[in-house]
Amino acid sequence: MEELKFVTKCLLFSALLIVLMQVKIGGVSVESHSFHWLRTSTVSQYIQSAAAGGAIALRNLGESVQEAASHTLNGFQEGAHEQKAAR
């Protein structure tokens, strides 16, 4: 029963928050104000640049792993050809 109360409270809180975010102040909704603030704040710009750096690092890691794996597999294939030729 406690879980149902918790879910109901969360649903009501979410619905209230959605309704309040639609209130217009100066012709623009609170939602638009908060979205603009999130996009232009220095904290979000710092997080965006860190995320971009992380994405570049992951891409470089993927490329180096792929290159190492293909190099290793090519070495195994060359070794198999040498063994067949020796027989």
C-alpha cells in the first residue's frame, strides 16, 4: 500500500509541475525561461564541452581497439598461411 501512495504522490507532483511550467510570464512560459537558462548557463556549457571531449575519447578508443584487433587477426591469418605452406 505504501508503494501505491508513493506512486500517486509522484504522479500528482509531476502533473502539478507540468501545469506550473506552462504559466506565462511576460508572454513566455516558465518552461521556455528554464530551457533557455539551461542552454545558456556556464555550467551547462562546461558539461557540454566535457561530454564532447568524452565522445571524442570514446571514438578514438574504438578506432584504436578496432585497429589493434584487425592487426592481431591479420597476424593470425598470416601465421595460418605459413603453417599450411610448411606442410
